[in-house]
Amino acid sequence: MVQSFYRAILAIALVASASAAMAAGQINVLHIISDDLAARLGCYGDPLVKTPNIDRLAARGVKFDRAYCQYALCNPSRSSFLTGLRPDKTQVFDQTAQFRKKHPNTITLPQSFRRARYLVSRVGKIFQMDIPGEIGTSGMDDAKSWDTVVNPKGRDVTVDRAAIQVLAKGPSWNTITKGNQLLSRMGGTLGWLADDGADVQETDGQAVVAATQYLSARSRDHKPFYLAVGFVRPHTPFVAPKSYFAMYPLSEIVLPVVPPFPLQLFPRAALATRTPIEMAMTDDLRRSAIQGYDATITFMDAQVGLLLDALDRLNLSGNTIVVFHSDHGFHLGEKGLWQKESLFEECARVPLIIAQPSGVNAGQTCSRTVELVDLYKTLTDLCGVAADPQVQGDSMTPLLNDPAAPWLHAAFTQVSRLKVQGISDPMMGRSVRNERWRYTEWKLGEEGVELYDHEADPEEMHNLAVDPDQADVVAQMKALLRAGGD
């Protein structure tokens, strides 16, 4: 009884402290971004993956159950949500394009906080960085966005590459690992390693050390801050300490069922990222790859926990918004697909949690359809910071205040296809998602159309686009897709 009383008093004090801080315009932002993370988390209902720390963040905030990236690839996605502009506006469709070449005067999300006299800093991967080749460097960072930056580099970069299990060993492997250097080509290859190192020795562990030092300084000088912390896991190669691999016995990993003739079920363009090596994987290799992915998720989750502990220990939780999400989802063998660049749910959907210091609607789940491009207006809105007038997307503040509030916005995701896997010409695939349906067109429908009913078919295995009973739905979703997001 006494403990419950004191917990209630503490909760009231935290809300009062947060309200006072927000009224004074001193609300901070801790923006945590995970790399290549699908919504495979305990709080999202995954029966196997262990994420106790992200789960407790969800218990402190609002979890968005239907959040979607705008482009299912790192650089285009990050360029979009960090500028608040959709990919068609940024013109970033691959891993090498830079948004400032088309839009030199863009005010990025962190820049908007700099203009509001926040201290704005980055630790780890926020804008595009090749993983693992550019770990420890600024990669394609945007220097205008930050006051200070830290580029952590751990033993996962310097460990002997020959120890990593990969699918692409062969004539090209020597060029990938030449001189014991991690070159960027390896980042596109499935690989995994149960490492002998400790958490703090890994790149993400080093990121937490740097971020905690930054938070400690802010707890002393009381200056408002926007701190972005970018974790490189679970991006391949899946490197994490051995203890995390031990949490996922291979015998407990359930493989997705792959239809025997997927090209009879889905447009060729939808499956164009499949590689012969990945398609030929044995069940044992498939389980090992999933084990590596899940292990690195739990390792990354432990680092999130250290950040949350630091906020509490330094008395910053009472005036700091914490937002957690990934840049896009990830395939682990569904429909024979691995990694990214698809328009199916596993790849377009992302985890997104926003926890306000007031604790408003703590532990609630929002089922409305939202987008990562909405983050810019949301965070600036919550902090009373002026957003760039060109910013697209919509503020999610109404949903944070009431997760069941009316919301008429759909989510739009796109990817491009080059001359691969039977695709004769470059094309764009575009998909729109509302609370029930996903509708996709490849090359304006010339190379395939897809419609999935998520009430009856959450795994998107039955394409209803040519079902005459769904003609009205197809027409409605087509009109929605063509209207676009803004």
C-alpha cells in the first residue's frame, strides 16, 4: 500500500514536472533509429523475439501499429523522414543520391531544432552510411544538421571477417574481405557471427557510451537538446555477443511457409529482389540467418535499455520525448524474399513508438495508418519548434492525444526496379495502405497490380486485384494511390 502510494506521488510529480518543462519550452528529444528493423518485437506481438526494453518504452508511450516507411531502402527512407519530404520530392531513390543536390536549401528535422537554439547532436548512423563499410565515418551525413557528431566504431568492424558465416562465399569473397577490411558489398550479403566481445565493445555499445556522456552533460547545463542516436543493428552482417545468439535455439525458430510457385501468385516485379543464393538456402541456413537477425535485435534492445536508464538516472525523463523507430522493415524468407526493397507488409511496415514525458496515453496502441514522413511535423509540433513550410506529412499529435481519434490519412511506400530478374526496363512500384487494404501498382499497373485484404489475409498471400468482387475496392484504392500523400 505504501509503495503504491509513493509510486502514485512520483507519477504525479513526473507529470507536473513534464508539464512545467513543456510550458517553458524546454522539452528535449531523444530520437532513436534502428537500422533494417522489422516490427519483430515483443510489444508488436512477436512470440519469439525478446525486446524487454523497447517493450517498456512502449509501456511509457504510444505504439503505432500501422506505421510505414516511404521507401523500403535506407538512404531514400532516411532522406525522406529527416527532410519531411516524400521520395518523389527528394529525388533520392538509391543508396548514393544526396538530397541537397536537388534541394540545397532544405531545412532538415534536426536543423529545425538548431534554429530553435537547441543543442543538436548525432551519435551513429542517422543519414545514410554503408554498413559495415563506413562504420566509424560520417558516411553521407548532412553536416548542416548537427552541432556535434560522434562516429562510434566497435570490434564488429575489426573482427576477423573470415569468422562470419555468409551466403556469398565464392570467387568474389576474397575481393569483399581483401586486406581484412569490411567493404560495402558485404552489407548487401546475409552474414552472421556470434561474437566473443562484450556489448560495450560493439559499435552500438560504443554509441551508448557516447550518448550517455552527452546526456550527462545536458543534465548539468540544462540546455534543451535534440539527440539522435542511430544503431547499426540489426543490419547485416548480424554481429552480436554470443549470449544473444544463445537466446534463440535453432530448434525454436519457425520458418515462414514459401509457396512453391510464387511467380504464379505475385507480379514478377514484386519478387525481383530474390537472389539465386538466397533462394537456394537450406532450412538450416535459413534458421541460422533468422537466429542472427533476432539476436542482433535483442542486442540492440539492450542498448536502448541503457539509454532509457540514463534518462531516468540523470533526471531527464521528466522533460524528454523519446521516439523510437526503424528506417524500413526486413524480409526473412517470406515469399522467398530476404532483406529489403519490397512493397510487402514485412518490408514497408516499421515499429514506431513515441513516449511523451507527461505519460499521456502511456501503454496505448494506435491502429491508425501513419508514415515516417509524419515525424517531422509531429516532433516540431510537440516541442513548439517552427517546421520548414515545405515539409510534407501530417502531425500525429492528435493521435498522441487520442490514439482512436479520426484519421483519414493513408500511407504510401515506393521502390524502384532496374533491369534485374526479368524486368526489362527501370520502373517504379507504388503502394498505398489504409487500415484494411494494401494496393500496389508496378509501372502504373503495366507490370502488375496487387490488392490484399489485411482483415482476412495479413500475410498477403492472396492477390485480389483481379477478383471481380473487389472491383470497387480496386477502383477506390487506385484513386487513393494516384492522389498521393500530399
